[in-house]
Amino acid sequence: MNNNYSEFLIDKIGNYLPFIYPQIEDYEIAIICIISSISYIIHICIAITIIKSWKVSNDMQSAYFKSVVFGNFIDILNDLSYNITTFENQIKEIAEYLKYNCNDVHLIIFMVIRFISNFTYNIQFVNFFFISVIRFVTTYSPLNWNMVIETKYIYFQFIVIIYSLGVTILKKFICILPYNYWENSFNYTKGVKLGRFTCVGIFNISKMNVYYIMAGLIHSLIIISIILTLSVLYKIKKMRITQSTFHSNNLKKAKRESRMTIYVIILSIIQIFRLIQAQLKYLPIKLGGYDESLSYILYGLDPYINTLWLFLNSISILIISEVLRDRIFKTFKLNILYDKLFKQNSLKKVVALSNSSPLGAMPRIKK
């Protein structure tokens, strides 16, 4: 191995982008916690609003919105558990404490939280696939298979949970003491030592076999989801063209379906980045035969990508769904703020247009 550490890629990039280092500094903890907290609040508001609407309206009682609510709680649980396990390994002070004070209690807590993190991570991918299937069936078979999903929704959601649990158990690990520093981490962290527990799979599955399991049973679902989503978007565009001469209700329905599909597309784009990141984690990449910078950069970006996924997920559905946004503001008594942000801006545009038109410029006729 080359001992000239200044040649490491992570140091060349880190001079300009210090957040790529795997150690988590104080300012990074603050950024991650603030963004996560905002995302939690938005997720909970969305879930509460949709659930409350079930008592007074049928608009959001579909399997699509139910799976979105389920996904919201899973996203929060995953981000929370993931951040705890990440902070435990990548914050210098915590790593130093556990190195010399770790006991069985710390170990059990870590294993439980990591299991929750892995389990909810798998559910996120599988539930996203389920949402894509719902959109596909709703578009291509609105009367037949869609009714099956709507009436048997709870069973399909249960399958999502069981499938994700099965994959999690298949790659389940057991961790042992002691808590050790990362091997060679000193070279990629500007001299900071990070730690981790030693963990092995209970079924004696190698790292590459775990990679194949995840690629075949979890990550492949993202590719299928993207294909389904693109086919739905194509179908909706055709519907809007053929229905442009029909009743306006058909156009409104097509626009609503289009917005719901755009939300899935946004999630698809984010999932692609998560997919690439997950794939690279399992592949041993050494630049020049010695530089492991890419792996450590991925560890450094991990918390940001996970938090960004949570934040964009919550924001995108608010931006796309005007009905949901309106109900959230009304549910939490934010009507005045909502009117100032959205209604008054729309009114100003109308007034500006009327003043700029020939009719708007005409003087009033006095009686």
C-alpha cells in the first residue's frame, strides 16, 4: 500500500468538500438533526391529515394513500434508527467511549437498532414497489385488478412486511465484543479514529452473497418500479390526448393521476441514487490498487443521502398534491398562512393580468 496519504482521493476532494469524510462533526450533527426533525414533522402532518380525511371523504381512502401513510411512518423509523447506528460508529467521542467502556448492554442495544434499521430499509424499497404496482394497476386495469388491491389492501401491505422481514432475517447478523476501531480508517479521516462492532451473518453468508441477495430480492424491485412508472406516465399522456375533447372531469382526473405519478417518479430518482450507493458498498474498489477513498466517501455521504431522501419525500408530495396541501393547512389551523402563501399570490397575478389587458386599462364610465 502506498504510504503517501496525501495522494488519497478523499483528501483531494475533502479540501473543498469537507463533509465527505466519514467522521461526523458537530456542525454535521446539527444539519442532519434539523433536516430530519423538519421531515418528521411534515411526515406526521401528512399522515394525520390523510387519516383524518378518511372520516369525512373518500378521496384519500385508496390503497395508494394508505401505502403512503404506512411509508411515512417507516421512513421516520428508518431515519431515526439509521442515524443512531451511524452516530455510534462515526462520531469520534462516541467511538472513543465505546472502545474503552463498551459492555453487553451497548451491544444488545446496537443489534436491536441495527435490525430495525435494516428491516425498515428493506420495507422502504418493497413498499415503493407496491406503490408503483398500485399506480400501474389503477391506470391499466381500473375496474378489475384495482378492486382486488383496494378490497384486499391490508393483505398486500402485510405481504410487504413479511417479504422485507424474510430478506432481513436471511442476511441477519450477530455482533460480538469488543468494539474496535475501523481498520485503516485513520488514513481516511484526517487522523480521526472511528469504531464499529464486529458483526457476522448467522447463516455464514459471505459479503458477496449478501450483495447478490440484496440485488436480486430488493434492489431489482426498484428497476421494475421505474419501468412500471414510466409505462404509467406514457399511458396517462395518451389518456390526456384522447380525452382532451371530452368532459372536463376526465381532464381533471387525468391531471390528478399525472400528479400522483410524478410523485412516484421523484421517489424513483432518489431511489436510483440510493441503489447506486448500496451497490458500491458491496464492491471492493481500490483506486490504484491501494486507495479505498470511494468506500469511505460513501460512508461520509450516507447520512446526507438518507436524510435527503426523507426530506424530498415529504416536500415533493406537498408540492404536487394541492388537495393534500390545502387540507394540511386547514387541519392544523394554518389557513391564514396558507392564504398568504398561495391564495394572495394567485390573486395578485390575476389583478396584474387584468391591469395589463386592454379592458383593464379602459377608464370607468361615470354615470
